[in-house]
Amino acid sequence: MSDRPVRVRFAPSPTGPLHMGGVRTALYNYLFAKKHSGTFIIRVEDTDQARFVEGAQDYILDAMKWCGIMPTEGPGLGGDYGPYVQSERKGLYRPYAEELVKNEKAYYAFDTSEELTKMREQAKEMGMPNWQYNSVTRGSMQNSLSLSVDVVQSKIEAGEPYVIRMKMPRNVDVRFNDEIRGWVVVNTNNLDDKVLFKSDGMPTYHLANIVDDYLMKISHVIRGEEWLPSAPLHVMLYDAFGWEAPKFAHLPLLLKPDGNGKLSKRDGDRLGFPVFPTNWTTSSNEVYSGYKEKGYFSGAFINMLALLGWNPGTTQEIFSLDGLVEAFSLERVSKAGAKFDPDKTKWFQQQYLRATENSVLAELLQEKLNSDHDLTVLSGLCGLVKERATFIGDLWEEGSFLIERPTNFDEKTARKKWKSDAPTIMLEFKERLDEIDDFNPENIESVFKSFLEEKSIGVGSVLPQFRLLLSGKGMGPSMFDIASFLGKKETNERLEIGIKVLATQNA
């Protein structure tokens, strides 16, 4: 750890919805900041105006709010280091780019896109498919290193468009210690002279990113593995400005469930799971589903994401957000990609639902049904069936019979279990239930066992039929709990009606 106060940032580009990989990056930044009593910032990096998508910035902030990982500084949140949208900071960057030119760390380049395309095509024809603008080729291009001072000045005064490129030195090893991957060494002969400042007056990601991190006093840059190839350039920029670089940590990729490669929206479409935290609606009104609208608890979604690439060093899998903060460390983040498992995600949802208070589930179920069912009754329903549910809607699907009498009886169970003697046996069992004063699960079970012993019959001669008559189903919670929940009057009425219906159907 550095002696600097911990300040981390999540820096998405508003080029579309927030992918789950982006959520995980935001989550790890959030956990790290909270763990070290630091500050978590969101900064919108919209330097690529050509790919800007209307509504994406609001979507990102709304999605993070649903996930429960809101920053303390950012657009609309306040903070001492704003603005937190790069396009609103546009005037900041040119002086820094010019400073690099002045100190011979960067240079002006006047090459047109047509000239660059022609150079790449010529190189390809000569057997050099990966042509780069670098220390070897820059001398034959139109820039302030190959042109005289007078020519450069005249071009600038004439208003010719230009970019500012990094002057990458030849054959220098760039070294930095990644908090996850250890020492990374890259030779500058493998790097090109990246554009730092564009002809439209906007910085590229590389320059804006470094300047903003410096000005916002960022102590740790925790970001995706896809930025690892850019890290040597960023390290060199810090060195060029004479600034202390933050510590870097590059997170492993999220991988598709089947095969190899990075998890994408196409994988979600193909395999039927969301890749976005909340629904995203395109400008053409095409809707891509999110975990929120699919019925997932945000805590389950976040718990699942946290364990994709990090492990606590124990067998514990279920964490609250506070528990994740306490357990999290960059040292236990893996270098290898993490394979996403949709079934495991459902498992996390199941665990969260089961751990939720019945009264809370009842309120959520009432809201989903848009009903006026009594909350106490719904709470009892939730308690009985939540072990069999994954989503709130499943509670009603599994347990609606507890409130609404069944009108249909499971055909498979009826065909297999409703024998010719079933009406007689069940009417006799109903009479025994009538004799119970305190209609609780223990007394119902006791009468059930006594009845089996008295009649010298097995469980299969009564229990499946009992379940079928009360619930219409072949499977479900404990029948003694179900009968107690319904009460003696409702239980006996269902038995009486169901026996007549099934007797008629099987006559």
C-alpha cells in the first residue's frame, strides 16, 4: 500500500450500456476504497464523441445505484475535483499536450488520414502488415521532427489540422509493478507513437486519463485487463510529466460460459441470460434485458460478480456488501480469466431469497402481484415455499394454492396414486383430522402416523393423495405445514370437494 490517501475511480465511456464486466470493475474499486477508508469516484470519459450514445451516462449511474455501489464523487454527486465529465474539462488538456511538445516528449504530426492509409497499404505490399508510426518511420512522415521549424510554424499558422503524438524512445524497457500481475516489462520498440491530442481539439483517452488521474489525486488505477497494453504508455506519460504514477491493477477478463473468449452481449442472447445490470433500451426501442428486471436481487448479482476473479481464501460464498468490503483484497484477485456461470448466478439468487425475511418477501410479492392479499397471509406463504423458489414470481407459482383453492389436479399424480380405494381412505383420514382441537403441524403429523398404523397402510397410500387434494400438485412443502396454514375448516372442505372431483374423474 502507498502512503497516499486511497482515491480510486471508475471511468466508463458513455458509448452504450454498462456491461457486467464494467460493473465488476466498479465493484472492485468500490470495495477497495471502502476497505481502506478511501474515496470512490466516477469519471465519465467521453473523449470519443463519435461513439457517444444518448442516455448512456444516465444509464450507468442508475445501474450503479441499483447495484448499491454508488461513488461519493462524480457527475451530479459533487466533489472538489470536478467537472467529472471529460468533455466538460476540454480546455484543461491542450496545455499539458503542449508542455510535452515543449519538453521534446511529444511532437506535432500533420499527416492526413489518406496519407496514413496509403503508408499502411504500401507497407502491407512490402510484406509489413503491422506498420506503425514510431521511431523508425516518423522521419519519413509529416511532423515537427521531420520538418523544419519554419515549415511547422507556417502549417500551424495556416490552420492545417494536426495531432500531437507521443515521442516514444527507441529500445527502452518500461517497467511497472502491477498489483495483480507482478512486474510487467515492455520494450518501447514494440510501442508506437500514440496520438495524445486530436485535430478536433479533444484529447485521446491516453492523455485525458493521465491528466485527470493526476489532477484528481488517484492513488490506484483498478481497471480491466484490456487496458494492460496501454499501461506502458501511461507509465511513460507520468514520467514525462515528472509526476508520481498511481499503482496499477489490471483485472482478469470475464469469459463466456462455453468455449473461450470474452463474455459478450451475443453470448447472453445466444444462451439466454442478461449481460447488463438493468434493462437497456436502444434508440430504436430495442430492449436488452437486465438482471434487475429478470427478478434478481442486486445483492445476489453483486455477490456473484465479486467471486468472478476474486476469492476470499475460504469456502465462504455468500457475502453481504459489507462482508465483501471486509474480505476484499487485490492480492486475492486472479490473473486468469473467470468463466461466467448462469446457473451459479441463479444459485446466488436462491440463497439471497431464502435468507430474506418472510415479511419482506411478502411485500415484494404483493407489489409484483399488484394485489391486496393480506401481508400476514403472504408472509406465511413465502415461509412455506421459498425453499423451492428462485425469484419473487416463483413464490406465487409455487404457493398460490395456499390462498386460492386448486381447480385442477396434477394428472400424473392422480393417475399414479388415486386408486379405487383412495376415496374411502381419504374420507376416513378426514374424519381423524376433524378430531384435532389444536390444528398445528405436530398434531396433524401425529394423527397421520396413528392413522397409518391403525389401517396398516404405508405413507404412499395417504400422503400423495393428501397433497393432491389440498394443493392440486404432486410435490411441495410439508403437508403438515400446509394443512396447518390452511386451517381445519379449509383443509376439510378441500378434502371433501377434491375427493368428489377425483372420484368422478376416475369413475
